[in-house]
Amino acid sequence: MRIIVNGRNIEITDAIKAYTKEKIGKVLTHYDQIQLIEVVLSVIKNPSVSESHTAEVICKMTSGSIKLEETAETMYAAIDLLADKLLRQVEKHKSKTIKGSKASIRTDVAEEEA
């Protein structure tokens, strides 16, 4: 499993990269079917924009993908919001796939017994 961190209009420092991998990496403990997580951090350099820091993530799994985006006043806040949102979406996706697979197993077993 890989976590790729890229930047648009921002230089990705080691501190931001480590923080992103730490926060986004917590998702891996909740679902083991994740193959790739790509994070894109960007900044709008316009002083009139209050929430100028944006964090986007594309999480590719064996059974689909999730794409999310969050904006905040600081990059660290955007990463925190994104990590929380991603965790909720991955848990939702996991529960859907588990419910779907259990339903098909039960119907297959019931057909074999009959």
C-alpha cells in the first residue's frame, strides 16, 4: 500500500509529508483492501480568499475508489478534516461491501442445502 503526496502551488516539506502520511495512514488500520492513496495539497495565493488551503485525496480500493476534497485556513487543518472525512467514507464503503458479500454467501449456502 502506498501513500503519494503531491503539491500544487506549494512546496511539500518533509514535515507536511510526514504529517499527511501519519493522518491518512490511520485509515489503513480500518480497511485492508486499500491499494493506493494519492493526496494532492494546493494553495490559492489570493489574499481575499479566506480558506485558501485545499487537500484532495483519491483512495483506490479493490472494489472501487473514493475521491474527497476539503478546504481550510491552514494546510494542517485541511489535512485533519480530510483524514476524518476519508475515515468515515472508508468505513461506510467497508460496511456496504461486507453486507453485500454476506448476503450472497448466505443465499449460496441456502441453495446448496436445499
